[in-house]
Amino acid sequence: MRDIVTMVLAGGRGERLYPLTIPRAKPAVPFGGKYRIIDFTLSNCLNSGLRKVAVLIQYKSHSLDRHIRVGWNILNAELGEFIASIPPQQRISEDWYKGTADAVYQNLFLLDNDQPKFVLVLAGDHVYKMNYADMYDFLIAKQADAVVGAIEFPLAEASRFGVIGVDEDCRILRFDEKPKHPTPLPSDPTQAFVSMGIYLFRTEIIREHLIEDARQGTSHDFGKNIIPLMVQKNRVFAFKFQDENKKAVKYWRDIGTLDAYWEANMDLVAVDPLFNLYDQHWPIRTYQG
């Protein structure tokens, strides 16, 4: 896993979570009592053996930056390890990040400095447990250029995500970002196969696509622009979510709205909660200060 640099997208405004995001970025919003939303993604990184993690911050980032700088500064810098918040550098232009792909594009200097073979791109506002090493093994086994984390999701809600069509080998044949009429699974008309916003790329491949996308008048978004084009040109596969939560039903929540935030918190309060915060096998780390 030392050949991987991880970039966590944590710069969005989170307007659908107002008023919780009026004073802070969405990944810094408290969750489940003592945690911040970003703690779940960072804990997944730590538990997966990832030791080079750049959190790309932007909007009202003071609270998030402090949480990462003080609470997650736990790795050995002498070994080249880090979990660090990276604000917009304006190395390429004077603009802030114009989309998810642009955020990574504007930080290509990190990849040029470190020269990793692979780049893992994650969202900083999801609640789940996942071993990213399994995704890496899958990419190697399939000789893929890119892998997209995917999960079966209710068809009625699938239009909020990228909807994926695959062949029998899980190679992606179609990727539709937030379609009005999502395509159901052939095996279950009530479910769709959707993107989790988790992407693992070979560095040289994604670097070419990001540079080319920056020249185009697109929205510079992974789901809208980068992934659909890669599906046409490269070997892109869907990795079916393997849940480290170890419950009967796989748990993954996109905390994008107040309703979703409330429902996810309610998932924690049962005698046998849907999401286990006290799992010794997969600990969730945080910082209180």
C-alpha cells in the first residue's frame, strides 16, 4: 500500500446540510457524539494500511484543518508518512477548486513529488467501513486502469449517484452520473448499482485524463466527466463494496442532507446498532479537543 497516495475530497460547501455547515466544512460536522464525519474515511485509511493521505480542504476549513492537524498528526514523517490537510495552492491558476477532478488536478504536484504508482480518491463525507487494500488487490487481479467502488442501492434513490452498468466480469460498460431514470439491476428491479465516489487509479493514466480535462470546458467532475470518458478508453472495473462493519446488511451512508444526517445518527442508538462504533477489529479514531 506504500505505492498509493490517497486524496480525500473535503472542500465542498455542503449547502444541503445547512445550518450545520454555516460555520464549518461538511466533513468537520460532528457525528455520533464525539466524532467528525471525516473520521470514518480517515480511520478506513489507517486501518487499510494507507500512510500517505492528503485531505484537500477549501470551504470554511479552519475547524477541519485543526482537527486533522492536531488530532490526526500521528504518523512517522521520517518514513514519508503523513495525514495532512492541503488548502488550494493556486499553483496552476488563481481559481479555487472548480470540481472534484479539478481539486486533484491542482494538486498533481503532490504526485509528481512522491511518484506513487496508484492514486486513491475518496470522499470525506461518507460513513462506512471499508478495507481499501481489497480494492487494490482487485485492481491488480483485473489488470485494470481504474476501479470504482460500487454498491447496490434502492432504485428510488439512485438518481443521486452515478449509476453503473457492468458485464459478467464487473468491467464497467456504462456510467451515468445522476440520471433522471436510473437503470435497475437485471436481477432486482428495485435496486441499482451505484458509485460510492471511491476511485483507485493508475497514476500515469489518471494524470493524462486530468490534464486533458483541464483543457476542456467541462464541469471538471469525476462522475460527470472523467469516469465516463475512461470507461470508453480504458479498463475500468466496478469493485463491489465489502463491508468491514460485519452486519447482515451492508452499511454505507452519504451524509448529504439533514434527513440523511439524522437517519444515520439514529442508526447508532439501537441495542444492536446498524453501525458499530466500538469494533475492535475496525476501530474508528477521533480527536476531542
